[in-house]
Amino acid sequence: MRVTGKGAPALFADEVGGHRWQRVPPTEKRGRVQSSTITVAVLDEHAEAEVEIREEELEWRACRAQGKGGQHLQKTDSAVQVTHLPTGIQIRAQTSRSWHANKAEALAKLRERLTADARDAATSTRATERREQVGSGMRGDKRRTIRVQDDSVVDHLTGRTWRLRDYLRGAW
């Protein structure tokens, strides 16, 4: 679920954790209680990382291309190798006969690689945040228990109890 607007994270901050819903289904003849569990995490929206590459962070090197290609390939320095100094990532481009085209290709590959690394780091951080909020999802990690048959809702962290119909109306 996605909620936007001013104060949206604060509105759901108390919902973080495990919620257990207990009810007796209408088809149950013996009165056995059925439990369902859901875990809730409140996270900021994941923004796509935009990578900025400054020229002073790059080290360019012209070199000869490798492979088949005859005299032109072996006599001109048309291949490009770029090193991103802060990360140490090296990219080599040699598909074109033009040094300028290979330079543009190497820069595009470097930008793609840095963007993928930034996205992976953000995803890892987000997963860690979520794991910390949700816990294991087991019974001991529960935040609230909603018991339909007793018409009660218990918040286990604050100790508060509500009537189920008040809770469902949002009057809590």
C-alpha cells in the first residue's frame, strides 16, 4: 500500500510490527479459533538513484583494440579504457573504429554500472529497515491482536484495549 501526503509516515508509525487477527469462521461447527497474521513495515518511498560523474573522477587511457580487424585495429589507438577513481571500476570499450564513439560507450557503461551499484545499496538498506521493523513474524513479535469473538483489540506495546467496532471505524 502506498500513502502520500504530509504526515503520512507518522500516521502509520504505530502500525509497525505483527498483527494477529483471531476469529471463529461461520462455517466452523466446533467453535475453533482461526488465526491470521500480517506484518506491517512503514518505509519511505524508494527514489531512483541518479549518479553524478565528475570529469576529475575519471582517468582516460587510449589503447589498441584486441581481436580481429586487420591493420587499422593494430595501428591506431581507438580503444578506450576509463577508470572511475572513487570506486576503482574500470570499463573498456573497443567496438567502434572511432575513439570518440568508444569514449561515449565507455561513459554510458560506467554510468549504468554506478547506477546499478547505487540501486543495490539502496535496496539492501531498505531490506534491512524492513527486517528491523517487521521482526520474524512469529507470535512473540506481535504488535496487536484483534479478537472478533471477544469484540476486542489489544495493543501489546502500549497495553491499550479498544472495542472492535471502534477500532474498525478508526476511533482509536
